Amino acid sequence: MPEIPKTYEPGKIEKKWYSFWLEQGYFTPEIDPEKKPFVIIMPPPNVTGELHLGHALTTTLEDIMARWHRMRGEPTLWLPGTDHAGIATQVVVEQELAKQGLGKNDTSREKFLEVAWDWVNRSREAINQQHQMLGASCDWTRERFTLDQGPSRAVRTAFVKLYDRGLIYRGERMINWCPRCQTALSDLEVEHRDMAGHLYYIRYPLARNDGFVTVATTRPETFFGDTAVAVNPEDKRYKNLVTEEVVLPIINKKIPIITDNAVDSSFGTGALKITPAHDPTDFEIAQRHNLPLVNIMNPDATMNENAGPYKNWERFACREKVIAELRDKGLLEKIEPYFHSVGHCSRCLTMIEPKVSLQWFVNTQPLAKAAIETVKKGSITIIPERFNKVYFDWMENIRDWCISRQLWWGQRIPVWYCQGCGKLIVSVEEPLTCDYCDSKRIVQDRDVLDTWFSSALWTHSTLGWPEDTDDLRYFYPSSVMETGYDIIFFWVARMVMMGLENMGEVPFRTIYLHGLVRDENGEKMSKLRGNVINPTEAIKEYGIDALRFALTVDNPPGTDVNLSEGKLESGRNFVNKLWNASRFIFQAVDEAFPQGQALKDVIASEAKQTQGPLPMEDRWINSRLNRLIDNVNKLIDEFQFGEAEHQIYDFFWREFCDWYIEIAKLRLRERSTPSPLPFLASTLEISLRLLHPFMPFITEELWQSLLRAKRGNLMLCSLQNDSEKMPSSIMIAPYPVADDKAIDSEAEWVMDSIIEAIRSIRNARAKYKVEPSRWVEAQIYADDLLPHITSQAKIIETLGHARPLAILPRDKRRIGQEALAMVLKESEVVLPLGSMIDLAKEKQNLAQEIEITQTRVEESEARLGDSVFLTKAPEHVVEKERQRLKMLRDKLKRLDQELSQLAYPSMGED
Ligand SMILES: [Zn+2]
Ligand SMILES: [Zn+2]
């Protein structure tokens, strides 16, 4: 039997076991119509992403669920994949091309896509490897990419279906525009930053009379696009002007003054310039009043011909020049500093221009209605529940969804324009001729679809939709959608809409939302703050299991994780505890049965010989273990993974290692019968299986050690199926199920009391700083518990290092001794002080200290009673003295208490 190494080196075994699982095909489920499958479709990480702690958290949580369900015998599919990440990838590839000296205009669409695919394929591979590094037990044979043929066909099919239902349309609407990327952006792709800007007060002369109306704006260059000035109808300042017109400076264009309730009279001058083509609020006001839209910018945010003399000026240069010109003309009233939030492109950080643009939109309201109903009906459960409100709020206020992007990277919009008759052809397959006039001159829409359009179909496109596949029939809908709470709108809500629309059924039964990973103080991790923990480095230093533990233990659903080096260390300590406890048990087995006898037989014959009841501690650990199993299964079922993990940790460390193993050591030393080996081995083995979903690598390594040779016989004692054939991996072994018959309240009552007694002795020893080798005298008084304590005397004596130990009924309580008495739940422990410390010396020390403190108290009292001191000394000095007196008095009280404890006479009467 080879020794197992002294220390655990995670790096050495992690790769080995992952490859083993993969080779054995354990991650690929078999379709079994008799069984209900457990399914998670992995939220596809962006193909541009580098592994960060957020991925590590998602992966760990999903893996916990997948492994638990798999061990319970459910066909488990965890389907992995990656997202093409439209604009993010486009920007990265543009940067790659720029390195080769190629600008966007120097590249053809084909060349661009070639470079993009090459880059994406490499990146995908790296991401998959990162998932494998974390232990993800997903089915790589079913891996998908959003741009794969299947999912792409799903995208075109969904587009055509929605178009045919009248839910997709092309129109001019307000969108976020990035002048650098030159595309529309979703709200998610816009980053809002607080900025110091200016509020410019500009005078618009009245057309018919002298005088002017002053408007305030942060973007003065947009006035070329103004089509009205609006005031609130209640605003008395403008009562007489509402039928008037004003003249826009520089371009001398007349525009009307109108009234609208949306105008906030308290902002600026109360007169609002209306630029409908470049401001979302203005756009809405313009719709109500039928005002024309005047676009004043080119796609790159230079001014167009509508800006008159400023045509082709860059927007910010234009701003400066316009302000100078207005000042010269006496039309600039004043400039005030102004802080406001300004949208930036999240990919290239260019300032966004809101603008009206001709784009494709989904009319989402009818889809949202069904999505609201389904959650209200309870067909989908959101965990934690408080996110229901977030979901409903968003769905009820949903706006039409702009789905076209002016990019090359992504799925082309399946719309063709006929040059012959001018009609649109919307089709899943590429048409060769026009459906209406047979013309061959048809051109596909240049734009691609928003990345989130394909992500919205992810739950069914990955399983083969629109084809009617076996996978789709068996695995749809999935069981759980696990993702961060920050993308509930952008993604989760849209998956619900599209799942219902395409499949007529919810896409998943449960939405589980996790929090963000923050640093130990709850601060966001950022390179700037220097508090980023790099997962790859953390894995190198602590191992994957420790990282998984640190990320999930004690963390309730939807709550942010505060990760610290300390937590990683406790993860590693736990792994080491498992390792060391296992080593001890393995060695004990090897020593007890050097001949390699079948331990199962030995135990069986031993059991026949002894026939007596099981030792109390065996009954106890078995009872505690089965309670744990019951709790853990319930907790995982309720998505309380952090609490389940915490309870396994507590049991293994605080009950099994700290107490059971310590007691077992005594029995092994004395070779008492029955042997504790069966319970040592089976408790270990079951604990490993309980822990496997959380810490897959250490548990597999140890389980395999148990499996080898004669140790394997031990496992048969604990595996509930009595088969001679052991599963070849812990990940396909059955997850423990609690045995109600093992619950033993009497054993728990007795052992809890005995542990409490030993602990009280140990605490007292620590308090009085008793040397470890010194035996202390102890008396334990009890009533109902008396016979049990008596039978466990040896354990108390050894583990408490207490001798002589007297165990007596309460009415035999002796008096007249200076002793420490501790009243416990079921007993009283009395420790004569003389056996712990040199009483006379201790008393003398205390008396001396009391005397010194008493003198100081008197000095301080005298000072504070002195009127000269009180009037002459500064207030803070007097205050300080008062504080000092209080502290001294407290100290005196404490010392008196300690002295009286030393002289504490035993209670009760003989
Ligand atoms: Zn951009
Ligand atoms: Zn045609």
C-alpha cells in the first residue's frame, strides 16, 4: 500500500481528475424517458472575456447544482457555450487590424470576418479551458457558439416569425449612437459617467417684436436642429409669448413657441429648446406636436449641411466656435458650471450621441405581457424573491427594442431589398430572386442583429430549435437559469419572452440570481483600487477547491460575495483538514489489517462476538451525520448552497475531527472492541460524497484512495447499495440519503453533555494558563446523566487531562474547598483551584494589584474633588481625568471579582 503524501498538492491532481471524468464521458447525459432530466444552459460568456471571479462564481454555482443532481441519478445536462459578443468583438478585432496598420475603411467585410473568426476561435478555446480549470462538469459534446449554423438559423427563423406577426418593424426612433463605432447601441452598452460640464444660456430673438427668449442647454451646438421652444402652460413668465415665433441665430430660421406639460419650469429659464432628432425627451414632445425632425450630424458626429456654415465641423470644435459667435452677437447671456451624467460607449468610451435613426425594432409589449403572466402564475420562480419586483417593473415599462447594429460581426438581418420593385423580402433562406417581381437585383440589409437577440434564443437554439430534435423534446425547458442579478433585464427577461413566443412554454423553471464578487470590505474590485484578486493566481496558490469554497460558503442567493485572502486561506485549511483526517484513517486501517484482510468480514465477525450495544460516540456520530445529510439535501434543494457547505464544514471539522477522531484514537490505542474503524471510514466516505459537488477535486482524490485495495472494503459499509461493484468515480456515486433510523436523540444528548463538560475543563485550563502536561482535579455532578458520564469517564479524563476525576450525584456535592464551579446544561463541573494554580501566590498577586489600584483611585478622586484643578485646568484635561477614574474603578471591580472567585466556596450542603 503506497503511503499517501504528507501534504496535498492541488495542482498535481486537478488536471488528472478532470481528464479522467472527461474521458469516461461522465459529463454527457443519456436520454432516459423514464427519468426527469436536470438541465442548465450555461449563460454564454463573451468570447472576448478573460476569466474573472464573476465567471468563477457562476461556474461554481452551476457545477454544484449539476453534480448534486447527477449524483442523485438524474440525467444531467449542463450545456456550455460562448457568445459572439457583437460590438465587443468588433472593437477588439478593429484594434488587431489597427496593429497591422489597417483602418476600418481599408478593410473589406470579408477580410474583417476572416480576421475575426481566427481571433474568436482562439479565444473560445481559451475560455473553454478556463471553465475546465474550474472543474465545470458540462457536456462539451454539446458545446454551442451563438454564431454556429444551428443558433444562426434559429435567429433568422425567429426574426421572420416576429416580422410575419407584425412584431418587428423598421422605423425612425431615438437610439444611442456611438460616433466611433458608428453603430446603434443598447442601453447596456452605454456607460454613464458623472462629468463637469457647462450650462449655456442662449438668447433666441423674437421674430415680430423686440426682445428674446433665453434657453439653457448643455449642448449648444445642437440648436441647429431645434424645431421649437417649449414652455410649461402654467408658466406665467411666458403667457404672452406662446403664439410668437423665435429666430434661430446664425441660420436665421423661424421656429414656434409651444406649450407642453413635460417642461420643467424650474430648470434653466423654464424655456426648453426642442431638438427632436437628438434628445429622447424632445423626441417625445415633438411626436405630440407633430414637429419636424432635423438631423444635424453625420454618422461620425461631425455637423452636416443643416448646421449651415458649420457643415463638416467636429461636434466639440463646433460648440466652441458657436459659443464665440453667439457671444460676439450679444446672444450669450451667461455660462454656468454644471454637473451631469453623460452616456459613453462602453466599448470605446466615446461620448454617445442620442439620435433619431432608421433602425429595426421589436415591438416588445405583446411579448412582455405573456412574460409577466407566466411569472405571476408561478410557472417561473425567481430566487431570491425580491427580484420579482425588478422583473415586473422592467417588463411593465418596456420600450421597443432596437435590434439592428451597424457592425460586421454578427448575424446579418435576414431582409433583402429589391432594386427592381423596391419591396422587402424577409426570409430564413437567402432568396435568389425577388418574390414579387422576380428581379435578381436584390441586396441584403447591411446591418447585423444585436447580440442579445441571439442570446434571447439561447435556451432553445442550443437544443436544436427550430428543428424538432430529441434534445429539444427531452431537455426543454431547462431546470434553472443561473446568472448575475445585473443582467436580469437585458437577458433573462428577453429569454422568457422569446422562449414563450417560440416554444409556447417557459424556457426554465427557476431563475437563480447570484451577486457580484467584491473585496473583503465590500468594495468593487478594480485595477485602479488595486484590490483585484486574479482567479488564475488564486487557483495556483490555493487550489480550485479552496477558491470554490471561498466564493460560495455562507453566501445566500442574490447577495454579493466579499472575497478576501482570509477566506481563500480558510478554504485551503479545510482542504488540508480533509487530507490530514483521511491520512490518519487510511493509516489506521492499514495498521489494523496489515495482512489486507477483507475488513468487511472482520467487522462482521467482530459484531457477532461483541453483540452488545454500540458505543455512545458511534451512535452519536452516526446520528449527527444523518441529520447533516438530511439538512444538506434540503438546503441544496432550496438553493441554499452556502449554508449547506457551511454545515458540512462544521460537521467535519467540529464534530468528526475535533471529537470523534480524538475519541477513536483512544479506542485504537487500547485495541478495544468494537473497533471504531468502520465508523471512521464510513463517516469519512459519506462526508466526501456530501462535499463532492462543492469541492470536486480533493474529494475525488481521497475517494479514489479509499477505493484502492482493502480500504475499499470499508466503503461497502457505508454505500447504501450493497453492490460489490464500486462506482469508478465519486462523481457518479450516489449522493447520500439520510437514514431516519440512525437519528439517536439519546446519544446526542449524552455526547453533547460530555463534550460540554470537557470543553468547560479545557476553557478553565486556558483561563488559568495551566500547563498542558499538568493534570487537574475535577468533580462532575449530575442526575439523569450520571450513569452515562460514568461510562465515558475515561474519555473525559483523557481529553480534559483531568485526574483524579470524581463523578457523583448532585446531592453528594462537597463544600469547603476553593474551587471553580461551572454550571452546565446537564451537569456541574467543579475544579478545585489548588490543582490548577498555586493559590497562595495567585491570591497574593491579586491583593497587591488591588492595593495599587485602590491608591490610584483615591488619588484621582482627590484631584477631581479639588476646586482649583477643576477651575484652572482645561476642559479636556478634566474630562480625561474623569475617564481615567472610571477605568480605574472598573479595574478594581474586576480584580475584586477575581479574588472572590479564587475564594469561591463550594455550594450546597453535605
Ligand atoms: Zn464606441
Ligand atoms: Zn422586386
